[in-house]
Amino acid sequence: MWIGRNRKARVTYGFDEIALVPGRVTINPEEVDTSFRIPGKDGHCLELSIPIMASAMDGVVDVRFAIEMSKLGGLAVLNLDGIQTRYEDPEELLAEVLAADKEHVTALLQKMYQAPVRDDLIAARVAAIKAAGALAAVSSIPQRAQHVGAIAAEAGADLFVVQSTVSTVHHRSTKYESLDLAHFCKVMPIPVIVGNAVGYEVTLDLMACGVSGVLIGVGPGAACTSRGVLGLGVPQVTATVDCAAARDEFFKKTGRYVPIITDGGMSKGGDVCKALACGSDAVMVGSAFARAFEAPGKGNHWGMATPHANLPRGTRIHVGVTGSLEQILFGPAVVDDGSQNLIGAITTCMGNVGASTIQEFQETEIIIAPSIKTEGKLFQTVQSVGMGTR
């Protein structure tokens, strides 16, 4: 569409602007397959029974949470640039963050993240997760990936995530040496997932480096303010569809299937279902899990970019504690807003559209439907219940 003289812009869509169309054939939700596979280095895959990962946020994932998430069939990513690897006992610091008023919390976070990351704590956290028989996934920014990646892999980590606000293969800098992603993926003995991206071409570039997955999304997280501070981002429906097209094209050309994982902007089951139907192989969620009893933030979380010294791009969000991690994933739901029993939502939706696997779910008919959440829901909106809650 024209937005002015000599300038066009694409129309893009987010989760609230689309809906999924029920299928001609329906399937018993108990008989659908929600498994997700991350390709490994030796031809073997990391197999998850559910297509959900927990975001590497300090208010969401610690050792205890990662162990519980793995036991339930998913995967939680521990932030190696966070407080779990900067402090022997982060509980006191977490209490300070939770008690701080909103005018001072960002400054407190910035101060808290100035302590150096300790190599011994990286190894200790990974070892603790592995000692419980759980899968250990960890993340770091590109500038630290080579150093901390080697430590994490040696300690037994199963997956390494290189994560930044915007990830590209072609990064220019005269101030520091950029991460050679292709070399990093080659020398790392464990699978490497990279994020975040929102474009077709950049996703193809990342996949060509040998990554085992690409995280999709710039700025949609509940605690992220990048879209307001930087003006960057593409709504998650369009971003997922574009990057899924890149995945399919890469598979067609190379025979190697690299999954995409929609990251951020999903707090309810319907959002997760839409992400998968738009082409995602799995989703990464943060705010929904911040509500779990097991989450270290006690119902609060904050973005990974928050501690940036000069340009904080996140804020502390209070979501409250509503139930156990098992409730949030599998129910029974005790709230009516769709934030619990996420797997039940996925399986029920798959059954209603006639999809027996995630791959079949990705072929679901999608319609543009901006009124899908408000049509006939006046009383829910007025009373702030069910679909009237935010």
C-alpha cells in the first residue's frame, strides 16, 4: 500500500487480527501428536513431547524451573548472562527487584547486572540441571557466545541459544569482532539455535550457517519495549509466515529441515495455536510461565535487554502467580482467560481443524478476522472476564 509519495509499505498482521478455520474432518484431541524435534549434530534429534520452550528470562527460568519444565516434556532456557551466573545466591537480589517501586526498578536492574558473569557458576548451573536428569538449554548474547558456549558444552548442556534483539549473519563493527556464526555452529558439539529474526532473507542466511533452529520475533514480549524505544518489529503472524516460507525454501534446496520457533507475544492458548498454524514448529513463551509457582520472579518478569546501560529496552511486568507449571501446561485450568492448559488448547485446536501433527496444523486455513475476540463478547469485556481480560 502507498503510505505517501514514492513510498510503499506492506500490511502486516498480529495474533488478534486472524482466526483459524475449523476443518472438514475433526480428530480426537487425545490422538494428535504435539512432539517437536531439534536436529542434533550427529543425526540424532532432541525430542520434546510438547512444542513449547520457556524464555531465558531471570524472572522465569532458574535451575529448579528448568528441571520441572524438562520433566513435563518441554524445554526451559537458562540465561547465562543473567543473575544465576553472576551471583552464588540470587534470591536476595530477586527480593529487591520485587520490592522496588516502578520509578527505581530499572536503575536497580542495571546495577544488579554490572557484576561479572562467573565461569564456575555457568558450569555449576548446567551441572545441577543435568544431575536431575533434565535437558539443559542455555543462552547468551553473541559477544559472549564463544567463551560461555565452550564452558556450557563441557558441563553437559544439550542446547545453546545465541540470542539478541536482532540477529543477522552479516554484522559490521569496527569496535569489536563479530561472532562467526557458521564457525561457531561447526565447532560447538551441541545444537545451536539463533534468534531473533523476522525476515525471509535473514532467516535463509541464518539457516545456511548450520543452525538447528531460528527464533522468530522482534519486540513482541510483554516486558519488551523495543518497539516503542527503537521503532523496530514485525507483528508475529506476518513474521512467522515469512520465516516459515524461508524454512520451507531452505528445506527444498538443501534437504535439511531447520525448525522455526515463534518467540514472544503469546500469553494465551489461542495465541500459541495461531503461531503454530501460521507455520511455527514450536513456540517460546515467557509471561505465561512467570505466573507459575516454580518461577523465580514470583509473578514478575523482565526482559533480557533491560540492563542495557544507556538504553534500557524492557520493564518489570507483574502478572501474578496463578498456578503450578503443570497447571499452566496441562491444566486443570482454574482461570478463564486461556492462560492455563496451553497443551490442552493446542490438542483441542488441532483436533478441530483436523490436524494430527504439527506439520498438518501448519496447513490450517487462516482468515483475517479483527473482530474474532470481540464479536458477541460485550458482557465479557464489560465485566473483564474470559475473553474480555488482557
